[in-house]
Amino acid sequence: MSNFFEWDPAKYSVQVPKMDRGHQEIISCMNRLHTLREAKAPQAQLVKTVGDLCAITVKHFAEEEAYMASIGFADLAKHKIIHKTLLAKVMEHKSLFEATGKLTEEFFSFLKVWLKAHICGIDIKYAPQRVAA
Ligand SMILES: [Fe+2]
């Protein structure tokens, strides 16, 4: 079975191995969640995986912000606000899931769109080649 979201280095690499690994971790957790939902896995497993996804995202954002600070990235403040907004959205979906016990299609499309747009449009700005240019 193909994954919900395929990692493609040509499209999604930001040329910083640690950040690429963080993005891949988020993607594989999201894929896992999608597969569990399709398989109608026990609710406890879904709850655990949604929790993991949130934790991985929080960790990755912190690492990314630390990385941007370490290279003196000019748009760090702006990027932090974007992360905060995204995280609030993720948490909103998590609360909705906790309240209803259901994972909506919107949640997955939000994650997919967010990952694509954020990695390719926002994170790519701190890629070494871009920063040097
Ligand atoms: Fe980011």
C-alpha cells in the first residue's frame, strides 16, 4: 500500500540533514496515523499516535528555531510566529479528535497541505544555498 505522503528529497529537502530528518519523522508519523485510521485500529492506538504526532512536531519546531538562530537567520521571528500558528491549528484538530473520537479528512488534508507548503515555501528559505545567495 502506498503512503499517504511520500517523502521526495528532490522536492522536500532543505539541505540540512537534521531538519530533513525532522520533516521525515513528521511525515512517517502522519502516514502511520493515516494507515491506522484506514485499518480501523483501536482508538487507544489512534490517541497515542495523535499524541506522538504533536510531540514530534513540537520537538521539530524547537529544533528548527534553534537551527535558524544558530545561522543568524534574518526571518527567525516571522518563522516562529508561523510555527506558533501551525501548532495552534494542530492542537485544535487534536482537541476536536479528543472530543469526537474521530479523525477527519480535513485533519489529513490540513497536514498534507501544511507540510508541502511549509517545507517548500517557508523552510526552504533557510536552506544553505538560499541563505548564502
Ligand atoms: Fe518551519
